[in-house]
Amino acid sequence: MTETPVSALAGLDPVLNAPKRLAIMAVLTGATSADFGFLRDHLAVSDSDLSKQAGALEAAGYLAISKSGRGRGSTTTYKATRPGRAAYTRHRDTLRALLG
Amino acid sequence: MESNETLRQELREAERGETLGWTGYRFPAWTPIAMAAWAATFTLGLAYLDGVTGNLWSLLHLAVMLGYIWWDHRTQAAYPSYTGRMPREYNRATAALFCSPLVIVPVTYLLGHYAAGWVAAVFIGVTWGLAVFLYNRAYARASAAVQARVA
């Protein structure tokens, strides 16, 4: 296996190195918004895992979380921020370049 | 360090994820009928209502359309981003839908001018409803093609 130049790895975002976070950002990049249930079902993750990963992405400034309603009828909606979209695109393009 | 195969799998998952906002979207079945009625009644107002009544009629239609978009955004679990990267399978259908008013609107105007307002209203109702119906069908086919490609 050939050695990967360090400069080629510069585009990889440490926040998005976690596959679940990368998958969340991928969905939110192709959609204006997605709700909690949609992400959980399509990414096949548990409620707590999705909350945890989304919290990490929110802390990085990559997504915005909004809640509407109260109790059982409440909805949590996720939306990628502009820096989040840029970081995701850079990370994915770097992955593509690394893998040829 | 992760192997190349693991990274490839992550990349495949990411590429699949990017399409979910599009493939997960479902048009309400009644949209062709609603769009046909909206376009026809809007045209009838333009043809037969003048002054304040005509303006109020147009504003009402604008409010209904904005209300529909707002409601659709709220009720869909995920909403495709038309400003983002649209999967290529949707290109033809989307271009056709957005270009169809370039034919429908001038013909409607001519019918309203040379025939009658109600003729123009019927024409735009039928053609726009049909355009939306065909778009919904083409969208569903494109979604199936995208799902097959990224599976």
C-alpha cells in the first residue's frame, strides 16, 4: 500500500471522521431539513445515538436543531448550516480523492 | 487506521445519504387536482374581476400557494434541497416542469384575449394539472432509479 501524503489528509474533518456524523451531514446536505424520525430510520441508529451525534455536530456549528410542539406530538428538525455544508463537501471530496 | 474498504463504504453511505432528501419526498396524491383548480380559478379572476376585487383574488391565490409550500415543508419528514446537488435522474423531469409555463402561459393569454376567459381558465387548469401529474410520476420513477443506483 502506498503512503498517503499528509497534505492530502488536510481536507478530512475530525468531526466528520465518525461515520454516523458523516451520514447525518450527507442527508442534511441533500435536504433543506429532516426530522428526527426520518434520520433515525434511514440511518438505522437509536434515539440516544442520534441525539448524541447531532449534539456533537451542533456543538461544531455544523447543524441547527429546532423543536416545535410539546410532549408526544413534538418534532425535532435538523438543518445543515453553511459551514456544515462546506465542511461536509470538503471532507467527502477529500475522501474521494484519497480513494481515487 | 481505517482500511480503504471501510472508507469506501463510508463514502458510499454518504452518497446514498445525499439522495435521501429527494427519494424520501412524497407528493400528496391530490396535488395535480389542487394545482389545476388553483391555476384555473386564478385565471378566471384575472379575466373577470377588476379593481380591488381582482387584486384581492390574486393576493388570496398567492397566500394559498405560500401556505401550501409552508404546510408541505412542515409535514414532509425531509424536504429536497433545490439549491443543493440534485441527483441527475431528476434533471429532465424538473427542467420540463419549470419550462412548461413558457408554453402554457402564453397560450392561456392568447385564449383569454381571442376566445374567452373561461376557455383560458379551462386550458390552464387542464394543462397545468396534467404537467404536475406527469411530473409527480416522473419524480417517482427518478426516485426509484436513484435508489437502485446508490443501493
